[in-house]
Amino acid sequence: MPRFPDHLTGDGPTNPFPGVRVLERRLGRKIPHQLGSNEGLDMPHRALREHFGDAMVQHAYSYGDAEALGVRQRLSDQQGIPLDALLVDAGADSLIALALRTVAEPGCAVVGTAGTYPTFGYFARGQGCRLVEIAYNEAPGRLAPDLDALARSAHDENARLVYLANPDNPSGHLHDDDAIRRLRAALPEDCWLLLDEAYHDFREDADTPFAREVLPGVIRLRTLSKAHGMAGLRIGYTIAEPETLAMMMKVRIHYAVSTLTQAAAEVVLDHPEETREHIAAVLERRKRLAEYLRGLGAEVLPSDTNFVGIRLPSADLAGRVHKALLDEGKLIARPAHPDLGHVLRITAVEDALVPGRLKILEEALR
Ligand SMILES: Cc1ncc(COP(=O)(O)O)c(C=O)c1O
């Protein structure tokens, strides 16, 4: 079993404000008179009402459900994930920070891939961890996190945690389920695997028994930012063992997910057909975007996400294309990490496919 820091393994810390929704559940009845939590319950909210309407204002007054039960219940019912293996927070980013806060002390080593989703390294450094970066496995048509090297490094560095985005950003690479199981088995027993599945919903095989499995020693992260289109409202979830989630709850910012966000997520989750329609459209556009880029002679990386990565002959060329497009008000992504300076990432939105939109890239590859 991976370890938790000593300061969390005793009784506390205990959340002093679990909130009225949690209290109602503990008591098994409604509390109609809110006279004690110092919210601005009598604010008229004329301006807000005029701007956003009554329905939104109703969600502005009170602190949210610190346990996000409505959202968790829907995720559990729809995906067959046990309710007590789900924790909701303000997006996958918040969950990365929360996972680090729960398992990593300042000075401990954490391992990730050099050039992968950089927020992990940013938060790890901010937490005082020693970030060890492992090069991607690169070959023609392949840019993949190197699982064997990650596991070796975890042993060599006595790492507390290994981070893997799967599917990966920015490469788009997907390691299959067996590879993830092998990685977990190859890690030191006391090392966590932080498995960032922000792009999970775009996998062709998103709905398998593995997708809903609670994996020992693994903290899985997902988000409603991508397939559910809710990035601005900030909501995501973790799938992990209940004991792990109990530790995360000890250090979680309890009202981080607003009442409005939870209500909006419940509405979106109650209409899964719209999310399915969106995912199908993204997959179709991803295919068209990849074909278009291949047609330009670009080396297109296989992607299981909502974007397509391409590898250019040099970082210099990629830098020039990125800048020239930005000068024209067109923002594509180029990883800041020097190891991936030759990679560009384009989101599979219709705007990217408008004829002439990426003319600068077409000219650069000619
Ligand atoms: C791999 C990965 N993890 C996490 C996130 C952040 O997701 P959220 O909006 O849920 O914080 C992103 C967003 O681009 C991402 O690419």
C-alpha cells in the first residue's frame, strides 16, 4: 500500500465546516432555517438576476454540498463506479494539486514525463517535491510516455508518486489497460500512480470494465471540462479506494466546487445523449483534422483525445509556425518544454478546419 505523510495518518485534520447539506444527510432530515452560516442570504441580487436570470441567482447564496452527492450519485449510476470510490473537486487540475497535497511531502521525489501536461510539474514544484522527468519514447509515428523508464525511475529515486496522463497530452498517445496494470505492478509498493484520465471520454473503448475499476494504489482523475464542455465551471472527479479518498477529504478545500457548478453538472449528466453527440462529433472532426494534416505532409501522431498532435522536422520551424499563427490571432498549442519544442497540438474544432485557417502551417510544410 502506498504511504501517506505522517501528519495525515492520525485522527485529524477534521473539516470544521462540512456544511448544511452534509449535516442534513447525517441527521436524515431537512434544516429549513439557515440562521448560522453567515452567508449573504438576504442580498437582493437585482443586478445578478437581471444579467443571468432567477435560476442562476438561486445557486449564488449558499455554500455548496461539500460531498457533491448529486454529481457523484449520477457518475456512479451511469458508469457503475461505487459511490464511495468517487470524489468531486474543481477540475482535474485541482485534483492533481489535491492528490499531491494528500500523499507528497516537501522534498520527496515524484516522477513524470518530460513535456507531458505541465500543470503536474508546476504543482509538484509548488509543493516542494523533487520533480524527476523521464524522456518520451520517440519513434516514427510514436510519441509515448515510457512506462518502463517511469517505473525504473520510481525505484531509483524512491519516488512517492508517478504521474501519467493517459491518454497523454500533448502527444495524444493511449497506453492500453494491460500496460497500465503492468505499470502499477512494476512500481514500488509504496509509490502512488496518479493516472490523469482527463481525455478518457474520447477513447474508442471508454466504457469497459477497466474504465470503472477502482485500482489499488492508483488515483484516477477525470474531468467534465472536455467531453462535457464545462471547463469554465470547474468540475472533475477522482476514482480511488475509499481510504485514499478519506485522506484527500482531510485536506480538500471543502467548498471549492460551487453550488452553481454542481447544479449545472447534474443537468449535463442528466442528458448523456448530448455528451455522446458531442463526443461523436469530436471523433469525426479529429479524423478529418488528422487527414488534412497528413495531406499537408505532416507527421500526425495517433490521438485518443480531442486534439491532434503533429511532429515537425525541427523545434525552430514549429516555433516559427506557432508565432506566425499567433500573430494572426490563431492560437494553437506548442509545449513549452524544450524536449517537445518540435510538437504542435491542434484542437479538433470546426474552426481549425475552415479552409485557409492554418495557411501558415500549409506553407511551412510545403
Ligand atoms: C492531461 C490533462 N489533465 C488535466 C487537465 C485540466 O483539466 P481540468 O479543466 O479539469 O482542470 C487538462 C486540460 O487541458 C489536461 O490536458
